Amino acid sequence: MTDATPSPAADADQAPDYDDLTRDIADVPAVEVITTVAVHLLSAAAVNLGLDKPDSEHKDLDEARKLITALAGLVTASATEISSFHAAPLRDGLKSLQLAFREASVVQDEPGQGPGEKFTGPVYA
């Protein structure tokens, strides 16, 4: 009867070389990290606002508020670092989310009190 468990030496020969499969984080430009995080926040907020599909089951305005506020802080703080080329579309997406939040809310926030507005200022349609 043979042992079906492979030896550690056999596993080492077949293990993928993760260094070849991933980029070193030090090689990733800061602008790419910042914009990637911002896009993730944008996407998560949109899903929590129910913008992913009609009658979405994922609608959660409390979670959306947190994500929009985090996005506003990131975009506002990093705008001068990532240039207008990258910041402008993020600001547009942020404003769209803020307006969608206002529209989805049963109880309206006062101007300047909506999600992220402490960083962006009041958002009007």
C-alpha cells in the first residue's frame, strides 16, 4: 500500500512563484493606489444606494453614508496629489453619489449635512 500524501519536496517543486505573479507594492504609483481605493469606495457606495439594479436587495443608506463620507475625505485630501486629470472624474462620481443619496433618503439632510459634505461643502442638484 502506498502513501498518497505528497512529500513537502514535491509540493515545493509545484508551488507557483508568487513573486512572478504579483507586483511589489513599492512599484505601484501612489496615484494608482489612491484611484483604485476611490473606485472601490464609489462602487460599494453605489451598490449600497441600490444603484446596481432596480429593486436592489443590497440597499443600505447607513452603509452608503459611511462610504460616501470616506470617499469625500479621500478625494478632498488627495486631489492636489493626484492631479486634476484623476481628481475631476472622482469628484463627479462623488457628487453623483451624494445627489443619489439625497434622492434615496426619506428624511432629507440639511444642506451641508449630507454624506461627505463636511469635506466637499453643500451639494445641490
